[in-house]
Amino acid sequence: MADDYQKARNGEFDHWIEAESDGALTLTILLDEVTTNIFRNTAEAYATGSKALEFAKIAVDKGWDKGMPYMKETLYLFAF
């Protein structure tokens, strides 16, 4: 997991946002929710929140959150 987080943080998975809604959702979760839990009570917990928000905004603007199961849709919104 830590290796994937570092790759996402470094932009190695940014192309996922162009592919599909699941890629955007995966990046949003990895850069927002996972980091908040892994790095709890440290500055690192919020280091990639702005990048997660950027991906979530793109997904919502494209309407990818609509028509998803409620839990998936909610995960996009956690980044806001």
C-alpha cells in the first residue's frame, strides 16, 4: 500500500483520471481516505488532500459520481 501511495503522490497514476470513473475514485480514496488513516495525527495525513480534491472535482464535473452505488458516490464527496 505504501508503494502505491508514493506512486500516486508522485503523479505516476495521474493518467487513471483520464481512463474512467473507477480510476478517479481509486486515486481519490488513496490520496484522501487512506492517507488520513495511515498517517493519523501527522502532517502527512493531509499532504495529498488537495490532489485528492482535484481528482474528485474532475470526476464530479464529468458526472461520474452519478449512477454509482451510494457508497462509491459518497467516497468522492469525502474529499470535499
